[in-house]
Amino acid sequence: MSRAQRLVALATILYVAALVLRELLALGPASIGTPVEAPATMAILLPSLALGWLVTVKAPGTLVGPALALTATMPALVFTLEDWGATYGTSSPWPGARLVAIISAGAWAWLFLGFAAMVLLFPDGLLPGRRWRLIALAVPLTALLVNFAVSTDSSTFIDNRLGTPPFTLPTPVRAALIVVAFASFLAAPLAAASGLVVRFRRGDEVTRLRLRWLMLAALSVPLLLGGSWAAIALGAPGEFAYACFLIAMLLLVPTAIAVAILRHDLFDIDRLLGGTVSWLITTITSAAIFAGIVVAVDNLFPGRQRAGIAGAAFVTALVLVPLHQWLHRAVERLVDPDRAVALAQIRDFVRQVRDGQAEPEQVQQVLRNALDDPGLQLLLQRPGDQLTPPDTAIPLQTGDSTVGALVLGSTSARRVRRAREAAVEARLPIEVSRLRLELQDALAEVRASRSRLMSEVNAERQRLERDLHDGAQQQLIALGMRLRSLQHRLGGTHDDEIDELVGTLEQTVGELRRIAHGVRPSRLDDGLAVALRRLVQDSSVPVDLVVPELEVGEGVATAVYFTVGEAIANALKHAQASRISIEVAMSGQRLSVVVRDDGVGARVRDSG
């Protein structure tokens, strides 16, 4: 059994002993209280004890469990002392009843020992250092000092029910004792609470989240107290209102602390805490405005109280929403600065994308920086592909369709909530990135399709060239040779007719060669540069050619070859040029061809 479990077991034994003693006091001759009253009041304390066991079992390395159990045990012991002391003066007093009654007069100071221990030990034990050990020792000592000062004060014996005081201190000494006791009693919890500030500044993200749960629990105390005052103002009995306050406090505060230790990321505590604080301040400010206007109208215009109330209600309703929005933003920056900074970064990026100052594809890096998650990945749905993200991924949806997923490098309930919120804020660049990705895929498909088409066309041209060269052209040449052979055998007869037929065949062969070369120039077999050099040699005017050795696709080489040939023909036919200059250059993925001539009309023809 661990140390924490032994302490909780001891607290449980004391709790059960107190319950048994109170029942004996109720059922015994003294009849202190009723048999139902003791179990009812002890049942109110039972959740703190149960939560103490739960925390100790789930997290045995922390002393928060024993501190929770102490918040139940100390009130049980104080109630038992009060009932024991109440037997003094009855017909059946318990042993030492007078002494116990005197001690119980100031025993209320021990009621807060459990909460003070909680503040000192939450969330991972006492802070290291001599100062914190002294503060931990001062908490019970100041409670003991207050108990002593109250129990020995003359006001405790004023009704003579307890007889005379055991001793009497001089008035100045008694006053100084009361002042010192209560001042130290207030200073010790404040000193203990300063440890929370130290933990918050030095702690990691988990520690700060747990401390925010404790802050929320602490904020609930004045809220519940204010609710009890409001109930009393509306006519509820004071004992009932304060009983509801104590019940709620003894249930909500330990529950919040247990959640902080066991499931600190169960809810978005930062938003919960920020919303609570902002609404609390808004309520107080609105009430102050309402009361101020009512008092001002009543003083300035006596007898117009109804008008003052109506005006106060109107002004309060008018400023309530903008006041709350402003306070909520201010409190959010104070309570949860990480979230405020992250959302501000994303919103600033969205604005830059909208203004054209940033590329939407940078959204993944922006989300990584904003959420402090270097391993975050943004997966976008591509047309025709099946997106299979991990089970822990956050789906991104537009309408009813899933457009992508957000995969976190490290997951927790809090990180998932933050990531969902960030994805909503960044929906514009995410959607633009997805659409641009679809467009890029479509353009790539078009380019690939065009490349396949050009390859197929070139292959068909080469096949046609081979067919013309190896088929019809060879047959025509063979036919011409047979005609010459026939002419020789005829011995000069019909020479003119045969010569005409052979000439026609030669023209046909030449036309077939021209067609075959037009389909795909055979000069390109040695490369584009060689083909262009041979092409300009056929020009009737000087041509200055600048072309590097290039490796380009078959379709590009064919297009450039015919483009240059057409440009030379146009310069000779239409511009009446006497000199032509041709420059071919490659810049990145772009091939440019510039043709210049000294003829009339345009001087530069750029076919890049």
C-alpha cells in the first residue's frame, strides 16, 4: 500500500469513527441531534472522501487524494467535537465534555485545513524548498492558534454555560493574541496560494491545465455564495440557502479537482474558465450600472423610482452584449493566451491569402506553428483517389462531402478540440488549396494527354514515312527501271513517250519524298540543332543561326523545325529580306525561337 493510500485509509477510519460517535450521541441519553441528522450531514462529505479514494487509486503518486479525503474528514471531526461538547450541561454528559466544548468553540478553524492542504499539494505534491515546508507547517499552527484564541476568549464564557475561563489574559494581551491569530490565519492560506502562481509560471502545459481547473473550482465559491445571497434576497430561508451553498461547494470543488488530476483534458477548461470569468465580471458590472442609474435617478428626480428602474434596465440591456463581448476577448487573452495567439495567427494568414499576400498552400505550416505541432499533416482529397487517414485524424468537410483530414502529431482531447477550431478558422485557405490541387492535377492530366497524343502522332508519321519509302516509292522506282529496260529493248522506238513516263514517275517519287519529309523530317534523326543547320543551307539569302545542342521531345523538335522553315519562307516571300537571323534558346522549361530579318514590315518574329 502506498503512502497516499495509507493516508486516505486513515482519513476513512476517522470519518467512520466520527459517524459512529455522532450516531451514539444522537441515540444516547444526551440525544444530541437526531438519528437522521448525523448521517445526512456526513453524507454531504462523502463525495470528497470517495473522490479522494478514486484519485489515490488512479494516481497513487500524488497526495491530492489524501488532501481531498481531508476535506471530508476534518469537518466530520469538527462536527463530532461540537456534538460531544454539547453534552455538557445535559443529564448525561460524556467524559471531558466541558473541555471538549471549550475546544470546539474555536474548532471551526480546522474546517479549512483540507482546502489549504489541497492548495499546497495540488497537483503534484509540495513544492521543493524550505519556504514551502515552513508554510505547510504554518497552516495547522495558525489553525491551532485561532482555536486557542477563540476557545480561551472571555466571550466564549459570557453565558456561564461553560463556567469560568481556565485563565484570564490581560485585555491588551488578549487583543494582541486575537489580532495575531487571525492575521496569521489569513496570511497562511494566502502564502499557500502563492504556490499556485509559482506552479503556473514554471509548469508545463498539463500542469497549467490542471491549475485552471482549480481556478474554476475557486471561482465557483463566490458564485455559489452570491447565488445563496440572491436566494435569501428573494425570500428563501437563510439556513436553506447557505446549506445549498455548502452542498454545492463540497460537491463541485472536489469534483473539479478530481477531474483536473484524472481527466484534465475532459473539457476545454480554458474556454470554460474564460466564459465563467467574463460572465461573472459582466454580471457584476451590469448590476453596478443598473444600481448606479437607479440611485442617480432617485437622487436627481425624487418620486420617479419606476422611471429610474426602467431607464436602468434599458441602459443595462443596451450595453450588456457589447460589454460581454469585449470582456470575453480580454479575459480570453488573459486566461488562455495560447488559444488567442493561435487563432490570431490563423486569422491573419487567412486575411493575407484573401489579399493575395500569401499562398494558401502554406496553411499546413501555419497550422503547425499555431498549434505547436511540428508533426501535423493536412491531407486533401484528390479527385478519383480514396482518402484513408488514420482513425485519430480529424475529418474536414464541406457540406456533406469529406474534402480532407487533419492528422495531429500528438493527440489529446484538448489538442483535438483546438485543431477542430483551427480548421474552422482556416477553412478558406484549405478549400482554395484543395481546388488548386484539383486544377493542378487536371492540368497535369492535360499535359500528359497532349504528350501521349504527340507521341502517337509522331509514331504514326514515322510509320507513314517508312511505308512511303519502303512501299510505294520503291515500287515506282522499280517501275521506272523496268521502263528504261523496256526502252533499251525496243531500240529507240517510243523513246519520247517512255521518257515522258519516266519523268512523270520521277516527279511522283519526288512528291512522295516531299510528303514523307513533311510528315516527319528525316533530318531530325541527328537532332534539332543539326536539322536546323541543314535547313538554313537551303536558303537563298544568308542566315545567321544560333542554336545550342538541345535535347527536346520529338513533338517539340518537329514543331520547332516546321516553325523555323515557315518563318524563313515568309521572310523571303513577303518581307523581301536580304539577311535572316535565327536564335534558339532554352530558359528553364521554356524553349524560345526568335527570327529576325532586315526586310519590310515586322523585324522580329518571336515564336517562343
